[in-house]
Amino acid sequence: MPLIQSFAPLALVLCFALVSLAQAPAGAKSKIPPPENISLQTKDGVTLRAIYYPSPNEKKAVPVIMLHGWKGKKEDVSGLAGVLQKQEGYAVIVPDLRTHGASQWTYQLNDRVSKTIDTDDIKRQQMQLFMNQDMEAVKRFLMEENNKGKLNIDLLTIVAADDFSSILAANWTAKDWSWPVLAGLKQGQDVKALVLVSPETTFKGFSAVQALNHFSLQTKVSIMLVAGEESRSFSDVKQIERQLARGRLNAAAESRDLFLAAKPSDAKGTALLMNPSVNVLRDIKFLIDSRVIARADEFPWTDRSSPLSK
């Protein structure tokens, strides 16, 4: 059994690669940069480890934040991230959120004693730190890449691998769209698409209810819900779909931007996302192609550097 498990991630990557090759258009591809192991610093002093897959498309590149699930790690979804970079040219970043993977959360109790927080120790009120600290650190890195002309931050897409990360993605998207434009400089409003796998409205007291009713998720951001129709939570996903549809009642068919990919499976979360037989890769590509890249002219690249840094 251990031998079989050790080859499972490689098998998934190979399956995704075969699927992507079958779907690949003919034509020359730009040279793909190698992935980079990077460290991101949060403002509360946590070092997040991440894998970054740069894009050869530079100012036309779609940046994608790929979030692992609760008690998961970046390696759980990095195979799919690599395929999205190689096949589609997206600039993909896969962080280990605090207390997950290689991102330890340690703080000083006093001059001589420190404490390392485990995922199980995280309190309800601390769940906001994933949004206010970790996601903001990821965004700062992508903004720096944008200002170097390496991607277009205004095409930002998030892929969330389970109920926890879907709630995180929804809440942070609402926050991103709440930043005002100051003196002609955008501070947010960059998330254009969400892929939420097995989403639910609450997780350990962390709620997406307000975010799902936020104007951004109701009218501004294109959303793909992915769920196993044989899973026990499928009815909850259908309810989320109905909730998100309220702001889209008068939308024209050609501008449809809310989709539900119901999969013939009882799997949930990362297990569903990384199962090549249900091909969530195709759903991600469809949403980005039809609702982000097709509208890229509406969101041209701009240097978003602060005037104070120039």
C-alpha cells in the first residue's frame, strides 16, 4: 500500500498532462519558465512557503491563486497548477497557508518562550487571519509581478480546493472588491473569476454567507461551482448556486457568468479537484477562457505601483 500511495501524485500529474495534451491547440508555445520555491512574509510575521509557476505571456498572463484544502498542503494541488502553467500559460501561485504544509505559525509568548500553533489549535476568531494576512501576502507578491510586467493582476482568478478554501476565497474576493479607488489608483477589484470546489457556507465558524450576498459575487465576478452530485453536500452547493443567481436574474444568456459543474462522483474537495476522470481542468479552462481572457480588453495591464514608490 505505501508503494502505491507514493506514486499516486505522479499518476495524477501524468493523467492531467495526457488530458491537456489531447485538448492542446496546434502551434508553437513560448518557453515555459521553471517553477520557483518562494517565501512570502505576512504583516503579522508569518513566513508562508509557496510554489510559483511564472508565465511566458507577461502582461497578458492570467494570474491564478490555487488554494489547498483544510489540513492540506501546496503539493496536493501543485500538479494541476503545473499543467495550467504549461498548457495555458497562466501565472499560478500555490501557497501553504499558515499552519499548513511548510508554513509554520510561531509567535513569541515572551523573551524566552515561543509557541507553534497547530491547525487544530486555530480558534474561530483567528480564521480571519487567512484572509487578512495570508491572502494579502499572496496578493502583494502578485502585485509586484504585475508591476514588473510579468502578469496582469486585473485578470486575477482563484481556484479553491474545498469548503474551507472556498469560504476563504469568497470572503477575500468580497474584501478585494471593497477597496475604493483613491486618486485614480485601483487598490482592489482585481478578482474576476472564482472556481469553488465543494463549497459550503460555513466551516468551523468561518462563514461565507455575507460574502455570497456581496455585490461583487452577485454581479461582478464569474463563478464556477464544482461538486460531486452523489456527495451528501450536493444540495448545499445547489443552494449556493441559487443564492448567487439572485443578482443575475436579468442577465442575458450571452453574458452568463455562473456555472455549476456537477460531476458523477461522491468525492469532495481536493479528491474531486484532482481526479482526472471528472476533468475539473476543463471547467477551470472554460471559465478563464470565456469569462476572463475573452474580456481581457476591458482590463488592460497597468502599472499599479504606488506614486510614492516612483
